[in-house]
Amino acid sequence: MASIRERKRKDGSKVFQVQIRLRGKRPTTMTFKRKTDAQRWIQDTESAIRDGRYFKKSESRRHTVEELIDRFIEVELPQKPKMFKEYRGQLTWWKEQIGHILLSDLSSPVIVQCREQLSKTITNRGGFMSNARVNRYLAGLSSAITTAVNEWHW
């Protein structure tokens, strides 16, 4: 849902301020000299947001999974001494697999592919990694991603 407000500047000229608010997305604003430019921008931006193509200086485009994991190990894990050793090993595995990926490009199919690869890993005892162990690896990654989104706003 978009709204256009006509505003007057100190010099007396008119500008049109647009605010787009879509459910589940952050509000986006922009200012234009002409109303037709504002209306065109509304149409383009709303469709881009719905299609998932619109990122306005998103932090997720500036950071990789490797940066996320390194910061999580450095900042957050010391506060969790019982999980430090286990999470560090799990997160190191994730960093080797998908560390080069931008956070904005991280998606479910990428994680599922790594999960399948992890479940086919041979353990020290000669068998495949158990489902419970695979879930622990996912929990470690989930904890790091949740912290990045909620606390660091990545």
C-alpha cells in the first residue's frame, strides 16, 4: 500500500513524498519533484518487493556467511560456555561449505543441499551421521543466523 503526500519546501517548491508499506516488509520512502515519477516508482518498487528483488542497502548484501560465523564465534559463543566447543566445530563445517555465500543469497535449497551432504558423511565409527547429529548442525547454524538477524540487523 502506497501513499503520496504533497509537501512544500522552504523555497516554496512542491515535492511529492512517497511511502510504500507492505505487510511483513519495512516501509520504504522516496521524494520526487513530479507526481508522475512518484507513481511510476510506486508501481516498480511494489512489484520488486513482492518478487523479492528489492533490497535498499540491505545489510545482508554486505556480509557473507563466513563473516557471520566468525563474528558469532568471537562475540556470542563465549557467552555460551557449554555449547562453545560443539558449536565451534559445527559452525566451522558450515563456514567451509557455504562461507563464500552472501547472506542475501542464502536460501533453503542451499541449506538442504548441505544437509544432505552432511547426512552422507562417514563418521569415525564407519557409519553415516545420524539424523540427530545433522539436526544439531542445523541448530548451530540457525542460532548464528537468528542472532545476526535479530541483534546485528544483518
